[in-house]
Amino acid sequence: MVDVVGTIKKIRWVTFWPVPYWTERFSALAKRVDISLEVVFLSSASAQLPTSVDSKKLKFNYSIVRQEEGVSGYYQVNKRWPKPSKLISGNYDLLIMPYGDPDCVVASFLCRVMGKKYCIFSPNNLFDFRPRSLVREILKKSIFSHASGVLTTGESQKEYVTRYWRQDNGLYIVGNPAPPLKNLDNLSSSESRRRLRVKFGWEYDFVILYVGRLSNEKGIGTLFLSLAQLNKKGSNNYRAVLVGSGPEESALRKEAREKRLNVEFKGFQEGQALTEIFLSADIFVLPSSSEPWGLVVNEAMEAGLPVIVSNKVGASRALVFHEINGLIFPVEEVDALTESIMRLCSDAQLRLAMSNRSREIIHENSIEKWSDKVILAVNEILEN
């Protein structure tokens, strides 16, 4: 057993690529005096996330296994020969890594042979789509069963983990924070919001905001059906704003034109430009049929938006409290989504109350609080 009393713990954390929501977390962990952090990125950039950052600007100790774009999540993991040496070699007390990559699969077996402790980070929930096969399930159960502990993001994700983690302890919920919106404090006054809405041409519209990939699992088709219902009900003062890019963009643009939906496509946005859009919206909608978490929900709440999410969104049980800071509707139920939108559209006092609660709730889900939970979990894992 590792002697952790009065010592600095050496943590090696493996993740897929350098993107802001991870690099900001690692920066916070690297400032801690009670651990020594080393990060291993499996790839230098993401093939599907345009928010990959320049690794040369990172301010923590890191290495990169492959100088190439990588894929994961709803996409096939790169089919390549595993290179686990950077994951397992050298001196460290605990290796934290995902399980859905060939490098990590091999590393888990080598850790057992070498007598090294590893911990699984699992952000998945029961509802998000992923390829399944007997071989995958056997490997997953083996990787989880030999781990020293598991970190996950919320209660919904914990339910998924317990399919593979059968122990009574060693499973820790640490949350899933998003980086702060850029320049939020300077833009969040009511006067700034008014100027921004004039700038975007939205001053007379009820703005329904979606941010994310334009892909099938995000439920944008359900949103479009709901917008069509709003048209039939005579609710023509709405404007749906879609921020993001993806494989369904052309098809969605065509559908919006053909159905005469008031939809504005803003493309991929980041930094202050994204903050301005969040602050200019009235509500945020994430109707996904498959969503491990949905960090855009964090961002919408930070901007003070009431949120409407499907019950398949991973963040729904951790951040969205029905009737308190938002509304949760059954996935793909168009009538329920339409009713939710109309309710918030017609009740400014309810929107204001939900806006205030969104800000309060997300304040308790900061990167700093996430860092505290991670350190507590690491300490317990190493002491057991």
C-alpha cells in the first residue's frame, strides 16, 4: 500500500485530447500543493471538437501519445496499435484514465501485472448511445473490476457505473464543471443585454437557444417539430438560434426553409462571442436523445438562462431541477417540449425566478469545488 500520510501524491491523469473543459480543470489541479499532477493526452487534438487548444500554451506537466487528431464518444475509436508506455511507465501513485480506448485497455492489464493502482474516470450514463458487443462488455467488466476506484460525474452516471463496479465503496461522484464564460461579468447587465439583442436583431423575438453539435442524437429534429407546432398555434414571435456545426447542418437548413421555421444558424462560436449569444437568449433547450452530460447546460445556467432538457440529458438530474431552474420533458415527446416552451414564453416572472436559481445552482458546481472532490477521492483510493 502506498504511504500517503504527509506526502504529495503523484497523479497521472489520462484523457483523450486538450480541450478547454479539461485543460481548465487540469490547470486548477496543477495549482494544488497536495498533489503532483501529470497529464497524458492520447491525441494532440479532437477530430470532432473544434475547441481543441494549442497544447504549447498549457501550464501544467503533460505529454502527448500521438501527434494526430483523435475520435471518441459517438464515433469509432481510432483503430490503431496500442501504445501504453506513456501511460504506465515512470513513478506515480495513481493512474486515472478512461476505459474506452485501446491504450487504456492495455494499460489496465499492465498495471495489474506491475502492481500499480489505476482509477477509472467514467462520464457515461445509461442512455447515451455507444457500440455494444460481448467482447466490449467483457473487457469493460474486467477493467472496472480490477480498478482501485472509479470517478464519475453524477447520479445518472453512477447508475451506469454500477453495472460494472460491484464493490460497496470506491465509487466517487465529483461533478462535471464547465470553464467560466468569457467576459461574463462585463456583459451581464440588463443594458448590455439590450444592446446585444439589438446587435443580433433579436430585440422583438423570444429567443430559444440551442448550442452543440448538429447531429442526430442531439434531438434537433424534435425541436423542429415543436417549432412547427408553435407556428400552427400562432406563436410566430419566437426565434430558434442554433450554435454549432455538424453532419446534419445541411439537412437542418433545408428542413427549416421548407417548413418556414424561424431558425437562425450561427455556426461554431466560442469565447466572448458565445457569451454574448447566451446572454441574449431567453431560454436554453437541449432535447438530446443521447447525452452523457451536456456541458452547454452548465454554460446556459451560468448565463442565467432557464433550461429545458430531455430526460436523457446526463446533466438533467445533477443540475436541472424541474419547476425550479428549468423544465424536464420526456425525450422525443414533441407536445411536452412545445408546452414547456410556451409556458416559459408566457411567464416572465417564472423565467426570472428560474434564471436566479440557475446562477445559484451552477455556482456550487465550479471547477474549484470539482478539484476539492477529486482530491478527497484520490486520498481515499490511495489509503485503501
